[in-house]
Amino acid sequence: MTGVAPSDPPAPTDDQAADLIAQLRELAGADPGDVRQVVAEVLGALDRAAGGALRDQLPAAIRADTGLDAARN
């Protein structure tokens, strides 16, 4: 078979890491309620993508705060 072999995705660069850190700092300065909602939505999406395995790795307080405990029931 010929063609281009799939490769691993490129590793994040220092510039990308710095950009993400800046975005997180900007978000952290926002309304705490909004930040909690965003974090809950992101963790929920990651948990769904992981087939429910992420919630098992999170402390109980975070699971409860983000609604992941309720998602299990």
C-alpha cells in the first residue's frame, strides 16, 4: 500500500501553552459563576467523551459541584 502514513498530532508549542494560560487567566478574572458553569460544561463533555471514566478520576467535591455525580445516577 502506498500513500502517506498517518502521524501523531503535532506537540503543543510553548506559544500555544502561553496562549492557553493567558486565556485561562482571562477567564479566571470573569464572574465566578460563569467560570464554574464553563468548567462544569467542559468536564461534562470530557467525561462523555471518555465514556464516563473521567468522573472516577475527580474528587467527590468536584464531581458534585459540576453535576457529574448526578450524571451517574
